[in-house]
Amino acid sequence: MTARTSATSLPPAGDVRSRPAPRRRTRRPDFVTMALGLPVAFMAIVYAYPVGAMLLKSVTEPKPGFGNFRRAFTDDAIWDVLVITVRLSAEVALLTVVLGFPVAYFLSRTSKRKARFLVLLVIIPFWTSILVRSFSWIVLLGDNGLVTSILEPVTGDAQGMLYSESAVVIAMTHILLPFPILIIKGTLDQIDSSLPPAARSLGAGPLRAFAHVYLPLAVPAIVSSGMLVFVIALGFYVTPALVGGPKQSTIAVVIAQAVQVNFDWGMAAALATLLLVIATTLTMIVRRLTKVKGLVAL
């Protein structure tokens, strides 16, 4: 009787509900993971908060609604400034890539000792303030500047290039040129130098081997560096304000005037939002058209 009672009191073998659930091991993040995650979280907060505040001001000041965007879209002067800003940025991006690729190619093909010294010369301008470099171009491109003195026998014009679109493009190209050089050089260093000789051994000429074998491998760096310069140039303020004239006013100059002169924070935030939308849209279009994997989007 006792054995029968104990047998009937046992749970059936197929009854899973009576079995205790296995304990899940909670994996706690270690110290290294937390230490590496804190800077990432800090940067996310630092970038997300200003952007969020800008978007909020664009639709809340001076009163809630989309009045700031309506004024921006209906103002012909703002559209002209946007066109000038995009055109200047595109010209500077194209020039920096065209001028930077030969330098990066030479740095990637020279000896490591010489390349370190030359890369140092490329980085040195970063140690100088953009304001100082912009003022130096005012001296060089002025009526009595060095550039004017050199070009005067050729052009016959003693008037300097200051306060013109050419002056803004030259100054911005000089300031942003190190970015394509360093980015493209990093990619060219990873390309096998034996590929062009191998193509030439198969019957391709030097130009064809370079254009069909070597250059396509450098296209991602060329496109990404150009887009980086383009996005940075969209928000340039100091150089166009000093070197350019009223006809070369960029959207950053208009934003500064809206804040400092008109105290119109809502309009300034709306223009900054338009600038962000333009940069993001053009970056996505270039990525789609070029079909470059791993393109840097800013």
C-alpha cells in the first residue's frame, strides 16, 4: 500500500511543468566593455542633443509651426545662397581630390622613411588655426599680394583676386586638401603594388593597367574623401566670410547673421536643418550612383 501510494504521488514523466526551469546566466559587461562604451555614449549624447535642440528650435521659435521653413523656401535670396554654397563645396571637393590623389600616390610609392617625413609636412597645416590661414590668403590674394605680383605680367591686371569666388575656392582647397591626401594614401597603401606589373605582363599598357586595375581599387577612397570634403565645406564660415565678398556668402554666413544680427534663432535652426538635409541627401545619392561599399557618410 505504501509503495502504491508513493508511486501514484510521483509526477508523470512527461509532465514538464513540475520540473524547475533552468536558470539563465546573466552576462554582465566587463570593465573593458564599459570603459569602451562610455566614450561612445558620451559622443552620441554630445551629437544627439545639439541636433535635437536645433530641430526643436526650427519648429518652435518664435512660435510653433513650420513658418521658418516656409520663409526659407519662399525667399529667393536664401535659395541663391544655398546654390552658391553647394557649388563652392562641389568645386572644392573636386579640386582637393584631383590635387590630393597624385600626392597620395607618390606618398604610397616612396620609401617609408621619406613618406613619414612628407606625411608630417601634410599634417603640419592642421596645427595652424583656420583663421590664421584665411588671413594669410588675404595677404597673398590682395592687390599687392604675391599671387597678384606673379600673375600681373601674364594677365596685365594689377587687381587682386580677393573677395571673389576664385579666392574662396583657392583658400578652402588649401585648408581641406590634407583630408583627401591622408584618406587616399591609407587606401593606396593596402593595394598590392604587383597588380599593375602583372597586368602589363599580360599585354596591357601602362595607362590601361593603371586605369583598369589600379584606379578602380582606389575609387572608394576617392569618393569617400570627396564627400567628406564636400560635407565639411558646406558648413565653412570663417574662410568665405574673410576671403569672399557679398556674392560669395555661404549658408553658414547667413546663419551667423540670423543669430548675431537678427537674433532669429528659429530661422537659423531651420537653415541649419536644411543644410543637414542637403548633406545627407547628396551623400545618399552619391552612394547609390557609385555603388561604393563602405562609403563614409557624414
